[in-house]
Amino acid sequence: MLQLNLSPLIGARPGERLTFILDEGPQQIEDVSVDFLRGSIQFTRVHGGILVEAWVDTRVNVECVRCLETFPYETTLEIEEVIGISSKPRPGISYHLTDEGWFDPLPLLREQILVNIPMKPLCRPDCRGICPECGANLNLEPCLCPVEHVDPRLAPLAQLLNRKVG
Ligand SMILES: [Zn+2]
Ligand SMILES: [Zn+2]
């Protein structure tokens, strides 16, 4: 949790702004783990809310879909979103200040992280994955299973060929 005090903006005129420099170490934001968050977040009072503009560099710990190892993924989060001043629900507004004027930007940053990371992250383009028989990480060690490894993308073809032969 990272609490920023935006209370000076509550009674401010449109156009007034507050800027925060972010230089945070490792954070666990729900299911997302990052090594750092560095950048700036600017809050501008607009009619009916506060415009958040953020540029934040981060390194996310992402799990490879093939070998299931965690690897670092660097990305820049660019955010432009209007947040509400009061907790009264309003269409199109997902985030708002607390009644005392505090705002935690981490959920907003997490949402952008989920947008930025690939749908099927790979630790490297040619990741060899894990052996389905013994679970060995084939990037690190040759597996001792007697069976020939079939490229997962070709597996349906191999089954087809086996069936024809058998
Ligand atoms: Zn991998
Ligand atoms: Zn194996």
C-alpha cells in the first residue's frame, strides 16, 4: 500500500496539480510482484474529478508458460485515468480518494501491469519447457526419460502419425 495525500486537490480549482516522484523497492500488489516502481505520477484537478497521469518503469516477476520459472519482465506503465473525489459510485470511474483525501495508486498500476505483460509470457523465445514425464526443466538439464521429446506444437501431428503406423 502506498498512500498519497491528495487532500489539497479536493477544494482546488481545475488545473491545479500535485506531482509525486515514485522510487519504490519490491512490492507485492495482490497477485503481482515487482522489483521496483520508478517514475512520476501527476494528479490534476479537473471538473468532477482528478486526472491521473503516470509514467512508471517497473520490473515484474512473471511466470513462463512453458517452464513455469519466474523471470523478470521490464516494462513502462503509462496511465491516464480520471479518478473520483468522493466514493459515490459514478459511471466510468473505477477509483476514488478516501474520505480523508488519500489515494493508493498501486491497484491502478497493477491493472496497467496486467495489460502490459504478454498473454503467454516466455522466459526466452526458445524456452524448451518442462518434461511432461519427469518434470525436469529442459532449459537447465537434459532429461533422462527414455522417450523422445516431441515439440509440443507438433504433438497432435505425432499422435496422428502414431495412429497411422499402429
Ligand atoms: Zn521458460
Ligand atoms: Zn523427463
